[in-house]
Amino acid sequence: MNLYQLRYFSLLAKTGHFRKTAEQLCITQPSLSHSISLLEQELGGTLFEKQGRRSVLTPKGSQFLKYVEKSLDVLDEEILNMRHIAMGAGVIELGFLRTLGVGFLPEMAHRFLEEQKEKTIQFKFHTGITASLLEGLKVEKE
């Protein structure tokens, strides 16, 4: 089973037509049929059944679709996250003594975000005493 097969399966479940799905995926219909057939062989059961010109999910197919869609959603979200990180976006975590959090750090973070408007950057602030901040660094390093 591979990612292409899961994406093919998900789209076919939505369209209900091998031809339409193959066109949307820019692949041939026999390639799509073969891919779904291999997926069914690996899972040990049929995922679709013919109803006239449509292909509808079997009960096993419906159950599998729920997990495929959840998996693809998680994967797509992380792919988008990685693209943002590659463009300089992400989360900056700062640990500091409370005295710095009153004026200095909020102003510094504000200036930084103003200079980086085109990027999606978030700050996470952690306050504490020196010992707890150092312990936090040690734990993060491990």
C-alpha cells in the first residue's frame, strides 16, 4: 500500500466513477483499476462494487475510507506545515525571567513580527526562575 493508492481510493470514493477519477488524477483508467485492485488484494477484501455505471463503497470500503481520510488530512496538514517552515515560518519558543517579560520581550517580539509580516510565525513564551528555565533546556535537549 502506498500514498498514491490511498489518494486514488479516496478520490474514487468521492466520484464513484473510474473514468472521472482517472481524468482528475491525470492517469489512465487501467492504471487506476490496477492500483485499486492491488490495494484490495493487500487488504484482503473488495472496497468497491458496481451499481450500474457507478462504483460504490462496500461496507469494508466505507470503514477503510474513514481512516484513509483521517490519515491523509494529518499528512496534508504536516506537509503544509513543513512548507511553511521551509519558507521561514514556525514557532519560536522563548524562556525568560519574569522581569524581561514586562517590556523588553513583548516589544522585541512585536518588532520582529512587523519585519516578518509575510511569514506565519508564532511565539510561545515561558517564564520562570533561572533553575527551571535551565532544566527546561536540558529536558528539551534530551
